Amino acid sequence: MAFNFNEIHLSIEKIIDWLKSEYRSIQTGRATPQVLDLVHIDMYGARTAIAHAASITIEDPRTLRVAPWDKSVFGQMEKAINEADLGLSVSTDDQGLRVHFPSLTTETREKLVKLLKDRLEDARVKVRSLREDTNKDIDKKAKEGEFGEDEQHRLRAECQKIVDATNTTLEELFEKKQKEVMGE
């Protein structure tokens, strides 16, 4: 009987998505609408992402234009962006909101890279934990006689290949975001 790796693949997708969302929330000094993906407001009794309640466009390299479809939520949007503590400043006018991205100092960039590394390590820890759980499951099934020792070693090696590929993907995400933060 073959071992099913579907669960590990689903868990890995969740880990990669988590890291992407964490990286998306870290601003790089350039205006990117994705920074607002995690900001929500209460609209018509439901928690709504700002991206679903307004059009978000890039006005210039350091400014986003947020134009709410319902003008009554201007204040809520401004408050939500400020409370999200993203290091952004917000100003309003008759058209909507302008979200200003401050330029980053070298010291700030280095702190952001450290934060990126911390998030990368958190993701790696989750992957290692997933590998340990999968290997325990493989060992348990081998002990129960579902497959032999050779098959057990092959499955553990296959699990390691999946983990190695995931770590490579996580590292690529880190390097891409690091270049963004450092302005390269």
C-alpha cells in the first residue's frame, strides 16, 4: 500500500500562503496595493477587506489612491489603515484616501530584512514539524506491517525531497522580498 502525501502537500501550500501574506504586509517603501490586503472594515454588518470595498490604484511610486465605492466608509477606512500599524500615513480628499509610503532609511531596511528572516524561520519550523509528523506516521505504518523497511526508507526520502523543494521555494520568496526591501 502506498503512502498518501496529499496531506503534506496541502499543509505546505498553507505554509507558503502564510509566508506570502506575512511578506505582503511588510511595506517596502514602494506603493503596492497588496499591503492593504490584510486591512478590513465593518461594512453593512460584515467584515470586509478594503480591496473589496474600494478601488485601489497606484498614483505614484510612494502613493496609493483608495476610492471607496460607498463614500460613507471614508472614516472607517482611514481609521482601519492607521490602526493596522503598517507605517503608512493617510490623507483624505473629496475623491477618497491617499495612502503615503514613507521612504525607508538604511536602518529601517535592515530591521525589515531581520523581520523577513524571522518570518522565514517561522515557516521553516512549521515545515520541519510537518516532516517530523509525516516521518512518525510512516514509521508507525511500517511497524504495523503496512509496508517493509525498504519502502519505509523510500517514503522518508520522498518526504525529505518534498521538504527540500519547499525550503527552496521559501528561500526564493525571502530573497525576492529582501531585494524589494533593499531597493535592488
